[in-house]
Amino acid sequence: MKDELSGAEMAVLTLLGEAPRHGYEIEQLIEERGLREWTSIGFSSIYFLLGRLEKRRLAAPLPGQAGGKARRAFAITDDGRDRLAQEALRALEQPARTYPDLLLGMANWPALADGAGKAALERRLSALRNEKQRLVDARDAADAPAFVQAMFNYALGQLAADEAWSLDTMRKLEADVEKIDFRKTNKELFNPPRDKFVAVEVPRMQFVKVDGEGNPNTAQSYKAAIECLYSVSYALKFACKIGLKRDYVVPPLQGLWWADDPAAFTERRKDEWRWTMMIMAPDFVDSDMFESAKEKAAKKLGALPATLRLEPYDEGLCLQRLHIGSYDDEGPVLHELHAQVMPAGGFTFNGPHHEIYLSDARKTAPDKLKTILRQPVRPA
């Protein structure tokens, strides 16, 4: 509406609607009631506003007064009361859309230094909570009628919504970090065919490792090793996400297997097996992060295996194939590798048998387990 009252004009007219007042009285009431905080009155000149209301015949000086506006008391006119009622109804029924500077700040988020925007939102959150507490204290201390209590509650509701938005935004911004999936970025290492062994050059990588020996189905040391590896690996993942702003999918469990007699594998004599279970760690994980992750794991699990370590592993040339089925059905496939594939290619062993477990054995039927069978080799 072209002749719509501004928030400042409506605030002054509201005070005149209560009783005739001098300009200095209006100033005093504005401060006492905190009107500057929840209206657009800001620091506008009260006498300028009184002049505008007088010009529009919504307020008028009381008769019999002399001097300038500062010496005169003003009262609301009949037209002013009608107009104030109209504006009050309009304000109550029409939701207002505001566009605070906050939106401009968010629009410039990409230009902010790392962590600066998050720190600013944390300060905003603190200020919102302080202001909310101040209003709660003021509301509870005032013996005010219901409509005044409603004014306080509206302001508190806005602050609560702003607080919820700030928390949600901070969580989403923290989660908005690129997540690396090494199975996708290193497809040649994790997608061998099912029907044949293929050669692959495996680069040097670092792993969280634990050594042991014995039947993996019954040895308590094997179970402890797996728990330890996952606990440390997830501690590293979250440390990278929070400290480095780099997230990743924890890679699959892997195992290096050997025995004094290689036939122990094809014949499944598991008590003779020796193993190193391991989970790959990204190259941006350093020794300090590993030590911190160990401390966190120890708080959860107690004493950790003595062989727990972060160590590089360089396999080089390997032959690998995907096996689908029970672990106990690997024997014939390994026999084919050892007795046919390697001799035919002119290869011999260059390290322990390596398995990569793509399936969760706790949730997958034995005949559907996916395991990469890998063997480091060198020319015979």
C-alpha cells in the first residue's frame, strides 16, 4: 500500500494511542520497552516521525500549547486510531518475509577462509542463545498481560528457529566434505574378473596391521585383531574428516596368509595358518594421527595387540581373481593358480597369499561371499 505506515511510525502512533505524550516521553518509553530491538524504529528522530504523523492527520498537538515540537505533547486523532487498527490487523494477518544480512553472508561462503565461516556461525549460535536467555528472563520478570507475553514468545520463537537453522546448517556444512571411495578410485585393484586370473601392478600403500596365527574361525587372537583394526580405522576416518576436512569410506578388510607348508591352504589345515590382517589407510594419515587413534581404540577395547602398527606395503606385480562363494571353497581355485596359471606364465611366489574381503561375512550367505584372491609374483 502506497500510504502504508512504516514500522517506526506505527510504533510512535501506538504509544500515542495509549495517552498523549511529549517527544521526550516517547523516547523514554522506546528505551524502557526495548522497541528499537523489535521494530524498525532504529534511531529515527522522534520529532521527525511526529511531524510525518501530523502531516497525515494521524496525530496532532494538544490545543493551547506554544513553541516547537519539543515543547508540545501530541495525541492520536480519530483518523489515527482508525488507521492504527487497520495497520494492526494487517500486521497480524500477513506473514512478513525478511531478508537479513545473513543471506548475503551465506552467499559469500565460498570466498571465506577455511574454518572462518564455521567459526562465525558458532559465534552467531552463542549470541542467539544469550539473547534468548535475556528475553526469557525479561518475560518472566514482567507482570505483563497476555498480549505482551505473546510478543515476547514470538521473539523467542524466532530466536529458536534461527538457533535450529544454525545448528542444522553447521551439521550439513561439516558433512559436505568429499568422501573418497578407494574401491572406485582404484578400480583396477578391486574389480578383477571372476573367471580367470589377471595381472595387476599394485602400488605401495600403507595399512593398519595386526599379526597372528591359527584358525581364524576359532582363534580369539583373530577376533581381537579384527575388532582392533576396525576401531583404529574408524577413529582415523573421523579424525581426517574433522581435522583435515577429508572423508573416506573405510576400505575393506584384507589378509595376508602363509604357512610353512603351502599345502596347508589348499588342504585347509587352518591351525597351521599364519596371518596379517590389515585395513588400508590413506596416505594423508600420519603417525601422530595413528597414535591418537590407538589411544581412542584402547579406551574402548582395553589392551591392544602388540603387533598393531601403521606400515607401508609394496606388492608390485600380482595375479588376482574374484572368488564368489565360501572361503572353504577357495582350495581348487588356489590349486589352479599354483599348479597351472603361475607356471604357464613363468611366475613364482613373491610374497604371501593375499585376500580382500568385499563382503561382510556376518550378513552374507557363504555362497555369496565375494573375495579377491591375490598373489604377488615375480619371474621364475
